[in-house]
Amino acid sequence: MNKPIYVVGGSKGGVGKSLVTMALVHYLKENDDEVFLIDADTSNPDVLKSYEEEVTCKLVNLDDADGWIQFVNICDEHRECVVVVNTAARNNVGVAQYGGTLSKSLDELQRNLVTLWVINRQRDSLELMQDYVEAIGNSALHVVKNGYFGADAKFELYNGSDVKKAVERKGGRSVLFPDMADRVSDALYSDRLSIAKAWRTMPIGNRAELRRWLEEVNKIFPGLVDA
């Protein structure tokens, strides 16, 4: 098999897809993977702007058929790279209409598709995830509960759901993504810093928080990325 494709999804704004994508790119780079980053958030490509000097990046509109064709072609032309996709909040419509373009190409690409689905504590996070699974059923799927919205116990809607049972029955994992102090996350976004650049340039107190957060991130990614 060639290198995998990782899609960071959620299909709604504000759940934390961008930070999960940045953490994933950083983790892969730290493990010496060559990364090709696709940012599908064409209206606000913060992840691309943070990482365009560190990895190969491309802005791709996954709202239409042409974008999905481009996506598949990138995966074919850059087989030496792990492909990471940061999806846009609106991309659930594009996934439903055109996701089969990718799904039906995986065997020929000889790549595994892994989706990290980021949720908050609201019901629509789960409903949108079910729509995604119906469109791209041959992706491995892990659920990432964003700790920004509270401790694991506060995700009681998901934790007690049949959706969780279905995800884990198929080998998926459910993990809590660590929260990052606002002072540090705000600086990442406002200054469009990669995590590596933040480590080089932030004040010592900010770096201490960044270290704590990275240590927590590094506990969850091995089970999602290396599984």
C-alpha cells in the first residue's frame, strides 16, 4: 500500500477541525513522513497559510466534482506523501454528491483512507457523521471529541449513543482531543503559526503550555494514525 490519506472532518464550523489538522501534520512531520496538505476551506484557509512554508500545500474546492477529481489526482501523483485534508464546514454537501470519486478510487490508488471526525457535544455532529459514512463507507473512522467543549464525561450524548457502538464495532476509536489554553491557540491562529514555528518563537510560558498540549496529543495520535 502507498501512504494513507487522512481526512479531518466535522462538516460544521467551530468544532476544531483546523487545530486537529495542524496537530496531525505536526505529528506526521515529527515522525519523518512527507506530507501533502489539502485545505478545502477555500474561504478561510488558515491551515494552509500556517503550513505553506513547511509542507507541500494545495487549496482544493471540495464543493464540486472538479475538486474531487483534483483531490484524487493529487493522491495519485504524490504517492510518496501522506495526504492530509482539512475539510470546510460546508463540505458535507460536496461529500454526499461527489465523495464516491475518492471512495471508488482507493483500490487503484492503493491507499487506505482514515477519517478523524471532530465533534462537539451537539447532536448535529453525529448526524453529519452518519451522512459522511453513507457517502464514503470504506474509510476507517475515528471520533475525536474536542476537549475545548469540556471533559470526556460531558460528551454524554455521543458516549451513550448507538453511533459510538457502531464506530467502535468497526474498529474505530473514540478519543478526547486535549484543550489548549486560549492564549496559545489565539496566537497560533492570529499569527498563522505552524506548531513548529510557535515552538521557536513563542515566549517561554506559552511554550510550556504548548509542550503540555503536545504531550497529550502524542498520547492519542499513535492509536489513530499508526493503527
